[in-house]
Amino acid sequence: MLSSTLNRASRSARARRAVEGLPVTRRVVDRFVAGEHVPDAVAAAQQLRDGGRSVTIDVLGEDVADVAGARATRDAYLNLLFALHEAGSADGSDVSVKLSALGQALPGSGADLATVHARQICTAAAAVGCTVTLDMEDHTTVDATLATGAALRGEFPQIGNVLQSSLERTPGDIAALSTSGARIRLVKGAYREPASVAHQRKSEVDRAYLADIDALMRSGCYPMIATHDPRMIARAAAAARECGRTPEGWELQMLYGIRTDLQERAVAAGQQMRVYVPFGADWYGYFMRRLAERPANVAFFLRAMSRR
């Protein structure tokens, strides 16, 4: 029930004003968000790389209202890629892109506009040695996002897509992508979805995630297993061994500021470890979804409030 409430709040303007108005919020947000500006993201990336981790960086923002906003998001990614290159941190890094932030949902030709912007980001990323991953959003965007990934993969073979185990369709999507060689980030899913398309119980999502790990490891894709759950991590490692994958043949991904102990343990064990680093002023939706995912995050927020 708490998770559902927080997910609804992530799209509520009234809740946004209330949360952003709390003086303590900024201190808590800093745990999950690298900062509001490009130099903040670059500094976080350099620190993580020095610690043996690679990064994927997300310019926060979604659901842009007009073409100007979509172009501004594109330009933010181009500026980020240039700054990473200038700092010597571009090679081997990745950027995560939400197509809604590039104009996908705009009336008329929004999907085409988002694809054009994504192609421009991919071109700049390839020039500096970065890869691009298309983030997945709610279930209504899945077909369009996968189609954009497929269209761009002919030009940029390293472009990645994200699949969510909470959605009942995901086993079929893994099967459809199995011979594509695509980079696939597997997540449980942070959006509240209707029962007609998604598993509703945590136990159901966990079972689906375990099954999807096995299917992805057996496929011809490059698996990127995004989880902080030690049980899921252990299953991914076992499935990789069973399928004959070397440590270079897959990776773990975790969120910035969450379970750094597990991140460090994975690096020490020789596992490829990538950290999802969000930055930007439009942090509210991302922040609320992080609270919704884990009760421990809510407890952290409440403890911070009690120390105001």
C-alpha cells in the first residue's frame, strides 16, 4: 500500500510541491542523486571509476511538454558527453535516456522526433566511446521504445534496451530479442501497473525476475542485471556459469547511493559492476520511485526528517 501511494505521489503536482518544500528533502535527495549540474555528474563518474565501477548516467527529466523541452534534453546529453570526454571518463561509460524526455509523447510526430534526438545522442556517444541505453517507462511505451531500439541498433549495435520483470509480456520480449545481440538491462520495474498487464505481488515479480535472469543468460543478448537483492545476484552469477558466460559476458548494475557495500563486494570478486548515476534539477519523480521501491529508503527519509 505504501509503495502504491508513493508511486501515485511521483506523478502528483501537489505532492511534489509538498516534498520539495521540506528543508530536509535536499539532504536526502543527495543520497540518490549526484547533483544538479554536469560537473556534479562527471565528478561522481570519476569517483566511481576510480573505485573500479563503470557508470551509466541519466539526465533527470521526463514527460516534456513541447519540442523546445525535448531539444533541451538532447542538448543536455550532448553537453554531458562532451564533458565526460574532456575529463577522460567517456570511454566505457554509458548514458541512460528516457524517450519521453526526448519528445516521444508529444502529439503528432513525437515518436519520430524522439528517435531523431536519440540518434543524435548515439552519434555523439559513439564518437567519444560511450554507449547508450534506452530506459523503459510505463507499459504504454514499451512497444515504441523497443521499436526505437531496434531501428537504431542497425547503426549503433551497442544501443541497449530495458525490460521490466513486473510486466507479464517480458518473457516474450526476451525471446524476441534473443538473437539480436542487444544489451539488455533487466529490472523489476518501478512503475505502478494495472493487473491486466503486470504482476501485482512482490513474490510474483521476484519469481518472474529469477526466470527472466535465466532466459536472458541463455540468450544471445548481453545481460545487465540491475538488482540490489543478494539472492538475485547469486542466481545471476550461477546462471552465467551454467551458460558458460565469462565475467566479461554480463554485468551487474546498481543505483547510485544504494548498497555501496554490495557494489564494492562485486568489484572485489572480479564482477563487472556499473552504477546508475542520475543528476539534474528535475529529480522529484525519480526520488519518489526510489522511496517506493524499498521500505528502508522511506525509513531513511523519515529519520532525516526527525533530525530537522
